[in-house]
Amino acid sequence: MAKQNQTKRLALAGVLCAVAVVGSLVSFPVFGSKCAPVQHMVNILCAVLLGPWYGVGVAFAASLLRNLLGLGTIMAFPGSMVGALLCGVVYWKSRNLPLTLVGEVFGTGVLGGLAAYPVAVWFTNVDAAAVAFYAYIVPFLISTVAGAILAGVLLLALKRGGALGTMQAKLA
């Protein structure tokens, strides 16, 4: 029985990764970043349905695929992975959906934005003086707030319809 649940969880992780990659076609540029709100929605869905470690794995795989396909930037890694980890841990510890949304926004918008600074300096050959330390916080916040709103609406609809509890029970 445990192996069957593990297979279901892995399959759902693959589907959510695909949703994040395809959803990155809906992106908009803000400063040096491509804002892809669907990735943040996927982070929250992973947190609620699969847990923090699957969330980080999906965020990494989606960021890698987005970069390989030319749909994202190197900044996708720190933003999405930090946000996925924080919102996953918040949901794991609290089981509180609004707090999980805040965890994604803070994790991606603030912590991921700060983590993007050294990535920008190291990997994009940009002079550290040319990039403000907080330069990625604003675009990451814009993207993650939009994704958190999408996830909140979707999860509220699933919860009201009873599907969220059923999905969680089948994956547990």
C-alpha cells in the first residue's frame, strides 16, 4: 500500500512540474526577472498535497526545464525553491492554508529575492555594485503574490467541494 501511495505522489509531482513549465508561458518581465505566477501556485499545491521535499524537488525540476527550454532565467532556482521549502514546512507544521500562502510569499518574495542576489552576481557576470541587494525582491513579490492568489482561490474551491480532503487522504 505504501508503494502505491509513493507512486501516486510521484505521478502528481510530475503533473505539477508539467503545469509549472507550461504555466511559465504565462509570464511577464519585471526588471531582470521573468515573473511566472503559476510556479508559485504549484509550490503551494505541492505544500498542501505532497509536502516540503516534493515541493523543492518540483520547483528544482520545473526551474531546470524552464531554463533548458528558454522559458525562464537562472533566478527561477532560488526564488521557487526557497518559497517551496518555506510554504511546505509552514503547511506541514500548521495545516493552515492562509499561513501557507504567506509562507510562499515571504519565502519566494523576500528570502528567495535575497538569495537571488549572489546567484545574479556569480552566474550572470554582473558587477555586484550594479545589482542592488534587494533588486529581486520586488519582482519576486509581484509574481508570488499573484501565484498565491491563484492557489488560494483554487484550494478554497477544492476545500469547499470536498475534493481537497479526498485528495489528501488518497495521498497520505
